[in-house]
Amino acid sequence: MKVYNLGCVHGHRFEGWFASEDDSRTQLAQQAIACPVCESTEVDRLPSAPRLNLGQGEVVPDPAAMQAQLLERLHAAAAKAEDVGDRFAEEARRIHREEIPERAIRGTASPGEYAALVEEGVEVMALPPSVLPKTTLH
């Protein structure tokens, strides 16, 4: 079984699994492979790194440990950010426009305010409440 990285003319990337290299070449030449996103048959094989089996057990990351590490980092970042409460959208805009010095902030914004910030090019990220500290930090 051969697994190759493929991409369509629209930039969508995906994997293709083939019985052999000749099989992949034949299917690509006949445009028998369709992009799973846009269904384009203009697909090419992309460069990929080789995978070497050296006979030792492969270390597979533990998803629960990865999630715990990510949450720990998000908690630490949120704890260092200034809580501006419901003034978040206003403060984020002022920082973006360089009206005030840049600093890490956190707070609340309605879905509409969040969408408007993103549309204006303000770099913001919505976090679930479970990530934020339980008490206001000052």
C-alpha cells in the first residue's frame, strides 16, 4: 500500500492510498482522483517526507496529555492577561489602532462584537469559559 500527499489546483490537500506507485501514476494521468473538498480532478502528487521504520516502537502522543498541556498553557496566558471585562471589544480596537500601548487583555464580547473585530482585522481568539481564571486578576 502506498500513501501519497495529493493536492488539487485549488490548494486543497489530502491523502491518496494506492496499491502501487504505478497505480497512483495511472489514476493521476487519467484524472480518476477527485478532490474530496471541491471535486476537482486536476490533482497532483505533492512532495512528502519519507517515513522510516527502524524497528523500534513508535511513540504516539497521548491525546489526554496533549489536551492537558494545551489547557495549562491557555490558563497561564489568560492569568497573565488584563481582565477588561465587557470593554474587551473597545480595548482590542484601541490596541489594534495603536491608540494605546499593546498588552495582553481578556474579557467578554458578544458574538456580533467578536465577528466585527475579526472583520476589522483585529487578532482575537474566543476561548471557552473553562479556560479563564475563576476570579478577576488585578
